[in-house]
Amino acid sequence: MLRPKQGSSWVLLFFVVLAEAGVPSNLDLKLLKEVTSDLRKNQAIAPFVMSSLMTQVWLGARGGTKNEMTPVLGLSGPSDRSFLPAYMSAIDELSSGSRDVTTAVFNRIYLRNGLTFKLTFMALLRQYYGADIKTFSSEARAAAQINADVARVTANRITDLISAQALRESGLVLVSALYFKGQWLKTFKRTVKGPFLTDAGEKQVDMMNQYTVLPYIKKKTFDAIPLPYKDEDYVMLLLRPLTRDMAAVRRLRNSLGYLDIADIMRQLNRRQRVRVGMPRFKITADYSLKRTMKRLGIKKIFLPWADFGNISDERLEVSEIVHKVFIEVTKEGTEAAGAGAVVFRRRSSAVRRTPRIVRFTLDRPFFAVLWHKKHKINLFSAYVASAVGLSHARGTSLPHSRGTAWLIGPSGQSRGRKTLTSLRLTRGARSVPGPSQ
């Protein structure tokens, strides 16, 4: 029988298993790694929510903006849409729930009145993500509507996803939410006080206990078990550092970016007797993920020259990404909710609000060209080495006469003057001083 080490410290990961769904997962554990940089604090994310949102952003992007996102999301190339049926299948199943678990999933596009958009993009999101469209005219009303929709889907576990301030100058908002409530296949019968290792030392907590038979795997930096729910399509995979010290916790956290949950689940095929001891816990988390996404390598979507031409011909950039999560684990089971929003700002509004001023001071030698735009003629070119006083470069200047051109013949004699518009130089003409005024 496998027994937990006394007062074991666990890294807990909530993971919805839908058999070989094919939903892109490359971002999942990398995002978890980023938000757990401070190992003194509880953290939780909803990877399916963020995967749904970021692939929607990817579908709306073009060119370099899309190319940058592609490897971060784990997609094979900028034209890869093979994952879309997997989202449709997963969302259909999560929307219907089952007799033993309660699940709900939600995707919606909030569109500002007056923003022109591409029908093909909206059709993709409707077909594969089940997203419909709601329009808005004011930030306050949009925030109230988004928060009400998310609260309804998440059983009021997430009530204030986004503020009106975050929607300032927005043109488009993508919102996704997920809810889960399920009972353990085998409930925990006993709860006793036990030690739990923290970064600040030992702590006494309520530890839930049960004896059961489960698949078990032991790897280089962790061992793991999957705790099943009554609907056995769902499990909670528990990853535990191999040794009971914070250095081992840090090693496991640092390896998250390389772990493959699907691969771990495939290897969990050897069942044995297990004595499970784990604490009850409740976590609420609230993130602004703009900087996090930049650290993960997604940067261009936030720039003024981001290319979202698949969404609209109007200029758009992502101004904010917000994410909120609730998760509670008890001896009976688990309740969890997650929601996220990606806010697109109209770029023209942003430029007017924060104009960039280029300082162009000619305080060094420079070149100048007087160019005729219509005929594409270089009329005069100059190099200015010194701006002190006036200087003449070889020879004597022609008399200054506004709107007049002097015509000089081969003999050097003046042949009169004409207006500049009818200027034509005689063949073989050379530059000489014109007649005195």
C-alpha cells in the first residue's frame, strides 16, 4: 500500500479530462508556472478558458501577429485549424453536463455599436465555440452585462470579472467562462489535523483521508495520482514533489513548462492501494495577464501595429486580458469556476489619447532635397555642414528674382528672362552671373 509521507506538501492541479480532445494545451502549464512565481501564495487558473480565448485571438490575427502566437499556443502553423472541431466537441459536452456532475461553458462576443467586423470571423466563433454576439454603446452597460452573464454561468462564484474602466475605448471584448461541480467517486470519510509544509515552515491543517485503489506514477521530480469523480470522465490529477522540502517544490514548479498532462495521464495505468491524505482548500484568484502573456512570448497583439485584419478592417489592439478563478475542494467533491476576457481597443482612439511626438531637431550636419512630387524630380540637393551665416559654394550666385529664370546662352550673354513656368535652357548653356538689376 502506498502511504503519503508525513505532512506531505502537494502541488494541486485541477484538470478536466476529456478523452483525447485535441484542444491546444501548450499554454496551460506554462501559464501556471508564470502565476506561481511566489510559492508563498495560493494560485489557480482555468486553462480551458484561457486556451479558448487565446485561440480566438489567434483566429482574428494575421501576419507577424499571428505567427508570433502560433508556437506559444502549440499550433503547427498559421493555417492550422485542425483543433477547431475539438473545441466544438468539448464545448458540446461541457454544455450538456451529465447526471453526476454539473458543468457549464460560455463564450460571447461583445461588440461596440458602429464597429465594422468580418462575418467570417464571427461565423467561426459561433460554429466552433458556440459564441454569439451582443452589442453595446457604453462601457458601464457593457461591464454590467458581461459581469451578469458570467455570474449566471458560474453560479455567482465570479461576479465582477471586468470594470467599466477596463473597457474604456474598447471596440470588441471576447469573454469565456467555465463552471464545474462534482462529487468524488469515493468521498473522504475522515478529517484529522496534520502538518503541512509551507515556505514559512510547518502549519497544522485539516487533512482529509481515505483508503482506495488508484493508478500511481513516480517520475524524476514528482509522483502523481488521479482522484476520480462520480462521472469518471473527470479526475483531479495531484502532483506531489518527491521530497518534502521547498527546494523540491521549486524544482517541480520550474519543470511545469515541459510537462505534458496528457502523457502523464496515459502513463497512469498501474493501479495499487493508496492511502490519500490531502487538505481541504479554497482559492480565489484574480489576474491581469498582459505582462504574463508578454513573458510567454505573445507581445505583438498589444502593439499599435497589431494586425487583426481577420476581425475587422478597423485598427485594433489588445488592451487588457483579465482572468478570475474560484476553486473549492472538500471531502465531498469540488466546485470550480473560471472566466476571462480579452479587450480589444480601437487603435485610432488610443493614438489620439496618447499621441507620440517625434522630436526632429536639425542640430548636426544634414542633407536636404527639394523634390517635385508630381514629376518626381530632384530639383535641388544640399549638404549643410554649418548653419552659421550664409555661405556660397564656388562661383557667384545668380541674382535673386522671385518667379523669374535667367536664360544664358553659349556666349555667356543674357538672353532675357522668362517666368519659371516656361523655363527652358539653351543647349550648351552654362551658369554665369546674370545682368544687374
